[in-house]
Amino acid sequence: MALRVKSVYSPINSRRDGLRILATRFRGRGMTTDRYDVWMPSLGPSEKLLRAFLSGTISWAEFTRAFR
């Protein structure tokens, strides 16, 4: 069994996708619950870290280092 990463906005293939886990703090505006099976916000980056990256305060390298 392999773990695959896929965008929540990618087309759903119910035969191949298996359990779809949304791993982000915020679901996003307009995100319907049929796009994923389980939402696990604790797997996503903290709000503070996410906002720092989105505002450009930290680089992608700094973001990934801090997230890990």
C-alpha cells in the first residue's frame, strides 16, 4: 500500500484514490465536504507559520524547515 499526495482540487477517482485526508488548518472558502473523507487540521502547519509564509516574511525553505 502506497501513500500518495494529491491536491484536493484534483479530479476525484473513487477507484484509485482510497481514503482522502485533508491535512490543512483551514478548509478554505467554498470547500465542500465531498472533496475529502477526513479533515485533520492538526496535520497542517500552524496558523502563525502559514501566515508568515503567505505574507512573504519567510521563504519556502524556512517554511519547510520550521514545519518539519
